[in-house]
Amino acid sequence: MRSEGQGEGNRDNAPDPMASWTPRTELGRKVRSGEITTFSQAYHSGLGIKESQIVDILLPEMQDEVLDVNMVQRMTDSGRRLKFAITVVVGNGDGVAGLGRSKGKEVGPAIRTAIDRAKLNLVEVIRGCGSWECGCYRPHSLPFAVTGKCGSIRVTFKPAPQGVGLAVGDVAKPVLRFAGIKDAWGFTEGHTKTTVNYSMAAFDALQKLSLLKVPPADMSRLKMIRGPTGTSILPKVEPVPEGQRRGGRDGRRRRGGSF
């Protein structure tokens, strides 16, 4: 189930995020004034990204995908209350990805809230060629093996040579793809049918990968890169005519289902 953000094709039709935005944080004011112009500057500023509009301005090519829509029930004195639990992954296909969850009485608003939360939970992923079978020194895979955990699930991603693709579960594929990783081996343990825990374990692996401290000399020698480079592996979003817009915020077209 896919919900793609504004890309190159429909950026002209989308409203300007700065038009009605009043920054409430120091980082937001610096972004609006033009003092900070790239996501890497904002990410390493130490101020923390606490407004989703910061991401909308610095990463306008961000896309999103709904990983799970689950109905939850709660019995009260007045009857049964229904809510929808949404899990969403966002990313630019170029070294930046995030995961967010939300609950709501309606699916549409819950998805928009989950997208905003995912934008506040972004990480810069280190990419490289860590496979001994390849050695091309291009940032198409992971530089190291990394393991993520959530609940009973333990997922390990290992570098793979070019052409293998994402040899991982269907839930982990969009998480890696939105981070800009083309090739990887995946190994899992636990109850992987739990979509939420599986996606959170995959994102936990990316978080641990982003926290690795690699000396600049080794980064240069092994041709590893951290964060966006200006080249996304995600396809461009096709333009949506003004009169045919429906679905999420900014007129995004939902694929794989409608609500």
C-alpha cells in the first residue's frame, strides 16, 4: 500500500510549505531564514528536528509508503471503540529514511500523523560496498553487517554484491529501498509475521548503522558515504492533475488501495 510524497513531477502543483508556516523552534527559524539549507546541516546541528515542515523544505523529494493498517478495538462502558493503527516509512531513496506510527479513528488523518512522525524520526544511513564478492566501491549496499531488534524479531542485514537486489522480507524491502540501499542479504529470527515489529527491527538496524563512527580516512578509503548525495534510487512521482487529487496531504495519490 503506497502513498508517495511530492516529487519532481508534481512539485509545481503542491503548495509551498513555507507559505503558511510559522517556525516554533530555533532550527525552524534558521531553516526559514536560509541560514541552514541542507538536511545534513540540520541533522548535525544538535538542535533536533521537531517540525515536519523542516523536512518538507529541505527534502522536497521525500516519499512515503504505508506498511501496515491494523484495526484495534477497546471495550468501554459506552461500547466498543475502534481505532486504526498505522505504520509508515518515509525516505528520499538517497540515504535518509524514517519510520512513524500513529492511531486514529479515521485512516486518512492517522496516515498523515504517522507521516509527520516519521519525518521527525529520520536517520542518515551509511552506504558503501562491503561485500567481498563485489569490491566495486560504489554505495549500492551496506558497508557492514548490522542487526536490529524489536520484540521477538531479530533481523540482520549483510552487504551483497551488485545485481542481487534486496534479498530480504517484503516488510523490510521498502525500509531499505527508501534509505537508498539497492543490494542486501537479510536474515531473520522470531515471529516475522508481526509486520509492525518486523519493520521496527529493520529500522532499528538502520539506526544502529547511522550511529557508527567511522574515521574519515576509512570513509574515504572504502568509498563510504553518509546521508544524501543528490541521486535517488526511487522512481519519480508522476504528476497528479489538480481535479483528480485525492487521498493524503498535498494531494498525494495512494496506490494499492483507497480509503
